[in-house]
Amino acid sequence: MIIFLREKFIAQIFMWVIAVVFVIGSIMLYSGSSGGRRDGTEAEVVLKIDALEVTRGDFERMVSDRMRSQQNQRFGPPPDQKETEEFIINSLIERVIEDSANISNAEVERYIRSDASRVQQYNQYEGFGAAELYKQSVRYQLSSTALRDNVQNLELVTDTEAEQDYRLEADKAKVKYIEFRHSDYLKEDDVEVEAEAYFQENKDDYKTEEQVNVKFIKINPEDFVTQSDIEAYYTENQAEFTTPEVVKARHILKQFPEGTRNPTDEQRAETKAAAEELLKTVKDELAAGTSFADLAKTHSDGPSGADGGALGSSIPELPPGKYFGRGQMVKPFEEACFDILEPGEISDLVETVFGYHIIQLEEKHSPVLKSFPEVESEIRDKVVKSSGVDNAKRTAEDLLFDIEVEDYETAIGLDRYKELSLAVGETDFFSKDETNIPNIGSSWTYGGLIQELFDMEVGVTNTIETKRFGRDVTAFFVATVLGKKPAAIPEFDDVKEQVINDLRAKKAKESALADAQNLFNQRADSELLDDLVKKYKVPEEVTAVQKSVQESSLFNRTVGSSYISNMGNSKEVMFAAFNMSVGDVRGPFKGDSSVYIVELVERVEPDLELYQTDPAQKAQRYKTLLEKKKEHAYYNWFAARKKVANIWIHEDYR
């Protein structure tokens, strides 16, 4: 098999392995990579799960890579770092537990050899020196499958369970309702006296977390990189921005027996004779108008035959198709494509360790230097990450010394700092869970800053390196903690506005409920909502308009949800609707944002006869319910197994 893996193609294949072998695969790939902390703690073990140990460097890179991936796939605020850390930890635990079945090397080998596509994948990884990583992914698959089968195979679905599940889904209701929105009852009246009493009764709801106030100077690495630096890098490193010489080719392979790379003389002669006959056939069929791609699909022994003999991978800068460069093919194949053939030509037989090839060269592309505007942004990032970061760090360290000798304002006025236009700032008090640091910016952009500040003592001045998603350095700070406030229940005056708003919201809910109850009390026996709503009079203190009767859509009793389409969320209405008869009027019922009086106007009963006589309906019901039960059984087993696992997590990530 010809090794034609380009760097981008390799990355695509590796993503599959990392997805399957999340733990060990990731750690192997990260080992020795750049990034992470520079304080000597990269090798510190921060997570132990049975026999697995994960270093801080590997863990933080997995966290930052996932956060980066999530951010690239969505708009809005960055993903939560703490949630991402928890996800990574749980994934690692799951990986270790699911890899605990005793899968032998022989089982792994048999599984790979039992499928031609898996053999092809293994050969590709072997060519790149990563065969063990591929085997590891297979071992994990087999282990996970074996564990799940052992846990789940005992699960059954009874006729009663299937019928009950059908009833729950097919049983539907529709209601009319009169809505009393909480927001209509909000008043701007003076509740300050009541608010203080309300605060005293609910103090714990207003407890604040620890807070700090910080004086700081921010040093940006970007400020140390000029346009001339970027242009000089481009001039001095043009090979880095030159696309490689590549070709686009197809081939038809007559393979040596059983794919051997060391054929006997007899095998070589037999294969060559067959290849010569094949070459004649190919030339005849090409002359008759058959495409080379179709001939490759029919005659090639290689795995690329299914793709019309195409080799390589796509390159964004070139037309659609697969391309490869020098050094990606065995030597005879490379020489034929790059040094002998011209686009459109068909080769004679080319012998390699794989067999005899018939090659069609389709395109040949010379190296091309990308223009400066095309790569300017890329170069800026490179220079900032190298010299910009180093210079910013050195400046921050010098500035720390000058501040300790003088003070903030005097230090930034020194001649050596004037060109940087540094400024002194102050955050005011903020808590640890802030997503935006006052007068600084996003806690994600300046990752690590909050933790460092809260770890410092009052009066201490330090330099702090911050990173985006734990990977790229974004700034250096010289910072002094001016003051700290411990977690405490605040004074009423400090939270008076919030308490007043909370009390007004509480009173609005009570008023909405009272107004709904007042209307319901006026209802005559058997009176429906269309007549009841005519009796409603808007209270003088309420600014809402006259009530109207509205109607929901049909809804069923969805487990874990209280949402009713065209109405809103109300557990009380959801429960009551299925215990009413058509024409019943009941209420008032509380909802998340309103109070309701409801009338049941339609009820769709489950059609048990249809269910019993429709084999497809029953089969699908059994299948769906069985999958749910299997997942539930595995979840319970996994939770129990997790409890007895030997797990230790560093306090930084708990």
C-alpha cells in the first residue's frame, strides 16, 4: 500500500482515534508538545484514575483544546472552563472504566484482520509509525462493547411496560386558559420598610462570595511587535510560506501475492507478466473511451481502486481532488510522477515494493510563494507568540522591580516605558465567579488571572501570565491586591435595590394568584371560560388589559418537562389536565411566569386497538424502550463502578 498521508490528512485521521481513545491517545499526542505552564509544573500529576496518571500539562491542553473546539462551533460567550474541566475528568474516568475488560492482543489482531477497511486504516497508521495507537483504539472499542454487552444483555421489556410507554406518549390533552402574568402585577410602590424585614427573613439568599480589589498594569505582547518585524519574518522565512511541489495522479496496481513486500523471483515474474497483460488491456480500453478512473475501479488491487486510483489528499489552494508531494510516495512511484511523466501521460509499468503500477499523471503544480497579505495575520501571531511574549514578560519583571522601588505612577513614567503607553488601573471589588473582570475584560481571555489574584495576600505585588483557553499567552499583569472582603451576608443597604426588586416580584406573584382566585370564585356551576372571562374586571392598581381566553396545542405528559406549547411552563397544569374531563374548569394553577385558570377542551385517548394490531408500532416501541432500559442499566452499573474506582483529583480541579 502506498503511503500518501499529507499532514492535513493525518490530522483528520487522528481526530477519529482521539475521539475513541480519549485518554491515552490524547496524552500520547500531547507529550512533548509546546504550550502549557512555564513554572515547572507541567509534569505534576493532577489526576489519578486506577493505574492512569495525567499530568497538569496534558490535562490543561485537553481542556483548552476542547474549549477551543466548542468556541469554534458556536456563537455567544466562551464555554465555561470549570464545566469543561469536569467534562474532561468524567471522560477520563469513563475511558479508564470502559477499558477495564481483559482484551487480548489476539482478539485485537483478529478484529483488525476481519475487515478490509480496518486493515487499510491499520496500514496507514503503521506507515506513520502509529500502529500501536490504532491498536489501542481498537482495544478500547472491544473493551467498551464487551462491558456494555455484559451489563445490558439481561435487560428485557415486558408487554405491560411497552403498553404503558405507548399510553404515556399517545395520551394527549388541549386546554383553554386565562393567563395572569406576574409582570402585569409589578408595582413601583414604596416597599423599603417591608424590604428590610424581607431581607432579614431571607439573608442566606444574598450571601456574597469572597471579593478582591486589585491595582494593576497590563502589558500586551502585541505592543512589542512592529509591522517591520512582521515583514522581516516574511522575507527571512519564505520557504515556510511556499506551497510544496505537488502532483495529482491515479494508478492501477497489480499487487504482489498476498501483499508481500519481499516476493520470490517466481512471484515477481508471475506478477509482472499479469501486469503487462493488464497494461495492454488498459491502453486498449483507454483508446476505446473508458476513463482511467473507471479502469482503476475495475482492475486495481490497491485500496485506492475504489476511489478511481486517486492518491493523496485535498489542498484548499488547488482545484478539487487529491494531491501529494515529494517524499510521500515510494521512490520509483515518486520519480515517475515528478521527473518523468507530463500531465495527461500514462506510464509503463512502475515497480515498487507493492507490485507493478500503471500511472496516469493528471496535474503538476510548481511551488508557489504566498503573498504577504495572505500570511500577514499568521506571521503576526507567530512573532507575538515568540518575541512579543518574551519581551512582554521581561518588561513585566522589570516593571515589578521598579514599582517595588518607587510606585506604580512613578514607574510607568520612566523613559524605558514611555513608548508602551502603560496605564495604571483598578478593578474595584469583584468575586471569583465573575466572567468579566472589571476594567480588565473577559476572564476567558485572561485565563488564570482570577485564580492568581485570589491566591495572593493583601499588599502583595506579583507578575501574572494569562492565557486564552489555557494555551496562548494574552498578557502579563503587574498587580497588587489592595483589599479583600470575605464571603459574608451583606448589610441591607448594600443590596437594598436587589431586595426591593425581589420583594416586588414576590408580591406580583401573590397578586396574580389572588386576582386569578377572585375570578375563579365568581364562576357559576358548569360555566366555561368564554363566559367566565366576561366577568373579569381589571383591578385599579393593575395596568394590564382585559383578559382573553387563549388555547394551547395538544400536549402529552413528557417526562422531565412541564412545558405546554403555546402556553408556557406549569407543572400544576400539566398534572391537572390529565385528571380532568372535557368541559372541566379548574384553577388557579401556578406557572413559572404566570397563573392560569384552565378548561380542558380536548383529550386524545391512546388507541390501544391500533397499538395491539400494528406489529410495526409495537416493534418500534419495544426497541425504543429496550434501548432506554439498557442505557439506564449501564448508567447504574457505571455509577457503582465509579464509586469503587481509585480516583484522586488535584485540588485545583475539584
